[in-house]
Amino acid sequence: LESGFCSISILPDEGFEISREYFVKQVLEPVDMLRRVFLEVVLEPVETLDINDADIRWGLQLLFQQQQILKEALNRLATARTASDYMDIISHVRRAIEPLRANDRLRSLLARAIKELNLVRSDVEPDAINEASDEIASTIISNLQERRGNFANYRLIGPDIALFNFSSRMGAHTTTLRRNLPFTPRPQRREAEYALYMAIICVNYLIRLLNALGLRT
């Protein structure tokens, strides 16, 4: 070689771990990736061994079952390339969210968690704690029957409904709601990531909340 140097790549027989600091210094900094903000997507562990409360155990078991569907979707995202692949991922999100959607028992459990974990307080009106806890829970798991005061058309709608409707439109249905007109969903990676990551974040939060309630009781 004219330069007197050659490039040699060595591939280890076994995988090995590198530190976060090494990854930042040796990988991210050289390619100027530090200007980006990275969202770490993890699946929250479900702990039920030390929880005796039957309602909390039920809630965590339900969330664990739906989390497994999201886990499968996350695995499929790694190799997804076509609109059909992304539709499949979004349909997994729909399956995961459907049993949670407007689930009265789950919403009541969330309201209990919000109250008992002291996430709201009122030094003036004790009833406000119950009402606020219920309203906050209804912004996570929707209460489709709720009507309040003079707000005749007011409902507390959570991300469960939004995610289910989005995943239905982009991952399952092929006709419009209003006029039953045919259409073909053509989602790309961004749509699949949006639905999947939003669902994971939502389910993770519910698991963390119920874990905290279960360890407190």
C-alpha cells in the first residue's frame, strides 16, 4: 500500500457490553448526534408477587397481557419495511388498547390510586379530592357516560379513545365512518411509531401507578 496503512476490522465471536460514556464519546460525538434528544422506549416491569389487593392484581395482570401485544409490535417494528408491515404493527396497538378503552373498572382503580397516593389535595373541600381524582382518571381511561353541570356536551376523553380510533383508521378499517366510503390505509414508519410509542407510554404509566398503589397497600 502506498500509505503504508491498511484498515482491519475484527469481529468478536461473542457480544460484549460497552458503557454509556464510551458510546457517547466514541459513537455519538464523532457523528454529531448529541444535538438530538433520544427517547428511551422501555417496557415497565409488572410486579404482582407482593401485592395482595385483588383489584390491583387484576389491573396489573390486564396491563401485563396488553403489554405483551405491544412487545410483539415493538419486535416487528425492527424489521418493518412496507405499508402492510406498518398496518400490522398499528393493528397490534389496536388490540392492546381495546380492552383498556373506557374500561370502568380500570378507571375506578386509577381514581383510587390518584386519591390514595395523594396526587391531589384540598384543605377546604374534602369532596373535591374524590371528584378531582375521578376526573383525572377519566382523562387517562375515558368515561363516555360522564356529563357535568351546564356542560351538556362535555366529556372527559383520554388517550385510550384517541389511540383506539387512530389505530382503527390506520390499521384495521377500510371504510369511512360518516359515509361508509372505501379507502386504503397507507401508514409509514412514523405512523407506526406514533401509535406504538404512545401506547407504550400510556401502558407504562398505568403500570407504574398501580405498582405504586399496590406497594403502598
